[in-house]
Amino acid sequence: MKRVNLLLIVLLVAGTALFSSCSKEAKIEKNLWNNGGEWNVESLVSSQTSTNPADNFNETIFNYGTYTFKKDGSGIYTITVDGDFETGTFTYSNTEDKLTLIINNQARVFDILEWEKDKMKISITENYMSGGESITYIETLDLKKK
């Protein structure tokens, strides 16, 4: 009898953990598009580290643009930097700790570092080779819902 009770408790705890993780994923997804789905990029911090020190940089851009998430998994982005303006479309999906944006058939998988109802911090790290150089590029976005 004790084994049955122990097994039921273990299953209850595991089921609760699974349900709460799915619940967070659903909450993030709904929050992305809810109330118009428009998020302002308060800041974009980018840095690059290369085996060629001349290519290293750190940069912060404030009021970088907006991402507008729609309920159907699509969206529109606008970017404004030094007077240059770009707009385009994307599709997206999320888990409880990742946000995937597909722009121009290229998937960018961001880690969700922080998430609240009206604020989100996401980051992506990309490692690649270019011209014989090993490069690490990191981009972190602070977003606030409009």
C-alpha cells in the first residue's frame, strides 16, 4: 500500500511539473500577441569577438524598432538605425525558454532570459567562421510591450 501511495505522489508531482511548464509556454505565446502584440525594442546590445581583434566590437542601440506578433504565428518588424528604416515579416514559435523567429527563411533561436507580462529580454549567440576567423556574435534585446 505504501508503494502505491508513493507512486501516486511521484506521478502527481511529475504531472504538476509537466502541466506548469506547458502552462508557462502557453502564457508566453498568448502574451506575445495579446493586446495588439506590439513590442518596442528598448535596446539592442550586440558584441562580436573574433580571432582577429580588429573585428571585435560592442554596441548598444536604443529604440531599435518594433516587433508585432500576431495570433496566427506571423508578425511584422520595423527597424530604425541612424535614419535607415527596414520593415519585413516573420513567423515565430516559442517554448518556455526559447523564442524562434524565422525571417527571410532563416531561423534565429533566442533564449528567453527574462519574461514578464509586459517586458522580455531575449538573447542569441552565434558562432561561425569567416575568412579563416572564428567569430562569436551575441545579441541581446530588451523588449517592452506597447
